Amino acid sequence: MTDLRVVSLAPSATATVAAIGAAEALVGVTHHCDPPADAGAAHGTDSPAPVGGWLNPDLDRVAALDPDAVLTSDGLQADLADDCRERGLPVRHREPATLDEAIATFAARGADVGRPEAGERLAADARARLDRVADAVADRPRPTVYCEEWSDPPMAAGNWVPDAVRAAGGRYPFVDPGERSREVDLASVEAADPDHVVVHVCGHGDRIDPASVEGRDWAVDAPVHVIDDSLLNQPSPALIDGVERLAGLFHPDIETYS
């Protein structure tokens, strides 16, 4: 059991720390995090203290928790990480942009919370799972896929999502791997003629009515799949679940991933 005091300011960091088996070290999390039941147990608390929102946490409250590590993630938290450094807080900022970088972050988070071997094991397990998917979809036709991270205005998902689609046996012509999500006009989606539309609106879980996308005034004749946004929007172990979920959608005869 680690005795580090850890504050997580990112849902992806909280999920990764939990997967490593170090949630007991968490003494603070944001309102957007979903810590497991044993979170904070190493420090005698029933649950980690709430410290505010993902982009606007109360850094005075964070400092009062006397953390050994403050975890931030994503370019949207880069300024927040700088604010933590200016206050002398021991920030550990990770900013993955691709699927490979997200997996490398699993190992880095292990080091951040004093569990380097557990982090390496988590990364190795993720790579092994991706290898199994790659073997399952090899030599199969690759459907064209449109992934929508935001719907008003429509935004094609970027970062690691293009990698995830390709890892799952699909083709993604909208954004290059590692590039930020971007607004897309419906005509360009029509021109790509997608075989699948995947909707994972940030912050909405799977609570999107597919009819709101199916009923658009566009010439797209493809099934609309609404999936929990954490499966594609977080650079956490849930992203590997997301790749497996996509493989099952694109290639439903692969029973392992259906």
C-alpha cells in the first residue's frame, strides 16, 4: 500500500490510478471524476475530498490536502498545470495525443503514484489486448467511420480516436491521429460516405438519442451508434474497452468483441 497523497484533477487520471490499483492513495478529486469505493482508504477517509471542476478546481483546497502528486491531463489542462507549478504544487502533467501515447501514460501514471510496476503491467495488458483486436480484424474490409465528439456544432473526433478506429478495423478520413477534434461541415461527412456513425458526445455518457443524428438533413445512410463518451474521450484504460467495442460494431461476427 502506498502512502502517497494524490489529488487527481482529471477523470482519465482517476480512472488510470484506479486501474493501477492505487485509488486508495487519492485524497482529492474533481466533481467530474468517478473514484472507486476504496478511494482514499490509505489515508483513513471514506472518499476523496471534492476540489471543484475539471477546468476550474479550487487550488487552495488542493494545497490544503498536502498532496505528494497532483495529476493533470490533456492540453486543456496545460494552463492549470502551470498554475499548480506556480503555487509549488507537485503537478504531474500528462498530455497524450495518440493511442500509443495514451498507453505510455498508463505506465507513467504508475510512476506518478509510486506504483511503477503496476503501471507497466497495465500498459503491457493494453498492448496485448490491442494485438488481439489487430489479429481479429486483419485482412477484413475496412468500413469508413465518422466519429462525432460534439454535435452543436458537429465536431469530428481527433486525438487518439483516429488511431482507435483504425485499431478496430475501420477507416477514418476526417482527422489525422494526434490532431485536435475539429468542426466538420455535414457536406464533407456526406462526401466521405461513412458506413458507420459513432456518437460519443463529451460529458453526456451514452445519453444521446440516436434519432437526433439520424434525423439530420444530410445524405448519410449509415447506422448511428451511441456509445458512452468515456470509451473514446478519455485517455484511460476505458479507451481499450472502446477499441474493442468499435471492433464489435464494425465487425459483428467477431464474437469476442460483439
